[in-house]
Amino acid sequence: MTDLLADLHALQEHIDAMPAARATLIGQAREAGHTWVEIGAALGMSHVAAMKAAKPNPKPRSGATQG
């Protein structure tokens, strides 16, 4: 059972890191000359949503407890 909890914790750490990783890739795509429309299409979202995703706003997870 402990391994499952460790796996869940590791997964959550990856999920938490995704917005920053996505923002980095979006920035690289912009630097490479891709338009917001192209980036949005690649992400399955509008160009406006892609612009917002380029600036992740990390929020602390509520209810997270230790122990």
C-alpha cells in the first residue's frame, strides 16, 4: 500500500510541474516564430487560452496535509 501512496505523490508532483513546463514550451514555440493560433491549435485550445497558459499562475493545493 505504501508504494501506491508514493506513486500517487510522485504523479502529483509531475502534474504540479506541468503548467510551468507547458509555459516553457509555449515560450520556445513563440521564439521559433509560431503564432498564438498555431500554438493554441497544438494544445487544443483557443489562442487566448494559449496566451494565458504561457503565464502559469501556480496555486497551492488546498487540503493538502502531511502524514
